[in-house]
Amino acid sequence: ITMEAEEQQQPWKTDFYLELPKVELHAHLNGSISSNTMKKLIAKKPDLKIDDQMTMIDKGKKRTLEECFQMFQTIHQLTSSPEDILMVTKDVIKEFADDGVKYLELRSTPRRENATGMTKKTYVESILEGIKQSKEENLDIDVRYLIAIDRRGGPSVAKETVKLAEEFFLSTEGIVLGLDLSGDPTIPNQKKETQMLLDLLPDRIGHGTFLNSCEGGSLDLVDFVRQHRIPLELCLTSNIKSQTVPSYDQHHFGFWYSIAHPSVICTDDKGVFATLLSQEYQLAAETFNLTQSQVWDLSYESINYIFASDSTRSELRKKWNHLKPKVLHF
């Protein structure tokens, strides 16, 4: 039968992925800006002469990792004031909520912009204000924040960020939950760095492309991650569009899923990579032939890997169980 006929036989498909309650644990704030929000930012700064093709990778298109990082530089020019950061945070949260995300951990590197007087502290405060305002608007989503350290900044900047994180960790009653170590991964001696980072026993690993890759990966790295059951945040479209993985069917989600290793499906940068979490679940399910109930379990188990408290986990499990009959009878 043709694809279209098959689509009609499964009307549950797209509705199911949208209605599925989801947890998003790997979302960079600036990379999650939708084209709608981008247009608002661009309109505020016409002198920059940026169009939204420079901040987004369309369907079927790819970019090198280097080009992806250049896109972020462009986006940073558009989010240069506390007002920009506040607007972006609120829009991103609303879009995740509209896509059925019930729990979200946003991540972002605190940034100073001399031109606007934005400091790293006011940057973080703007994100926290966005989270607070979204909560006051009663959106059905629980939002937390991970403070990111970009490896390109070097050790003294990293120390400054840790200090900032500590401060907010103590003052925000569980909104700032942890640190994200990230940045451009194309550095010399990847295997050595990977082992060094694993020795810190991280609570989760983002992407994990180097664990399985033919260049940097190795069995002992994979074994280490398996032994310690370190959950992986896996972002399919991001890896394909930035060419760190050749194709969906070769994505390492297949490997980790087949050995029942803790894995969470995430978007990474829903704006830049023009995706949604519901779409990422659908891609994973269709690529690796998962049933509806396997998809449900994947989503439900992701609650185990959040950084918030046990009581938050049990609240989320209640919510999932309450929604289950409605979502699974599609």
C-alpha cells in the first residue's frame, strides 16, 4: 500500500505523539527559539540585517557542526538584553507546553553583553523571571534551569559560572538544579577528554555520540556508561542535521534502546533544527519500529532521570498515570 493510505489507517499517529506527556531534559534556550519568536527579535534589531534562514536549518537540510555553532553566534546577537531573554524564555516554555511537555529542564550559558548592560547575573535572573511568569500563567508545565559552562570560555570563566550556579542553587528553591558542561566538541584528544569527564560520574550524558563513533568511541567507554547506568539524552534530528550521525537508522538510540539502557529523547535545539519533541518521539518510533506502549514507557521512564526531587517525580508519575487511558486509546 502507498504511504498515504497507510497514514489514513493510522489517524492516531501525530495526535498520539502530541498528546503523549513528555519530559524534555536537553534544551538549549537560545537554540530553542522558534521562527515566530525569531521574527519578533529580528524586527527589534533591523540594523543587524539578519533573516531567519540564518538561524534555522530547514527540512532535509544539513550543516556542518562548525556552521551550527556560527548560527548560535548570530542568535546571540539577537538576544542581547534582559528583555530579549525574558521574552524568549516565555515563548520557548509556552511552545514546549503546547507540544505536550509536562516537565522541562532548560539550559543556557550566562552571557554578559556590554552594549546593553546585561550581566551574567541579570541574564540568569531574566530566565528565572520567565519561568516565574510562565508559572503564574498556569501553563501545565514544570520548568527548571541548568546553568551551562561552555568549554570554549576556559577555566576562569567556568569557575565564575560555578560560583553563580551555587548562588542561584541556594536561592531559587529547586529551580536551578545543576550544571551543564558543553560547547564545541571538536577538540583534540576526544577519547581522553571523554574518559576524564566520565570519571567525574556525571548524572546524565548529553548526546553520547563519541561513545559509539568510529573515530572517538570505544568499547571500554560504552562499558563504563553501561556499568554505571548513566542516562543518555539523545537528540536524533540534531545529530543528523549537524552531521555527527550519518542517518536516522544509524542513530545510536537504536543501540542503547536495544540493550535497555536509560535513554531520554530530547530536542537539543528545537528552533535551529526545526523540530518538536513530539516529532523526535515519532521519528524514533518509526525508525526503530516501536509500538505505542513502548513509546509510552520510554516517556514514562524519562521521569526517573530528571534532576528535581523525588516528590516532583511522584507528582509527574501521577500525571502520566492519569493521562494514560486517554492517550493510549487512540
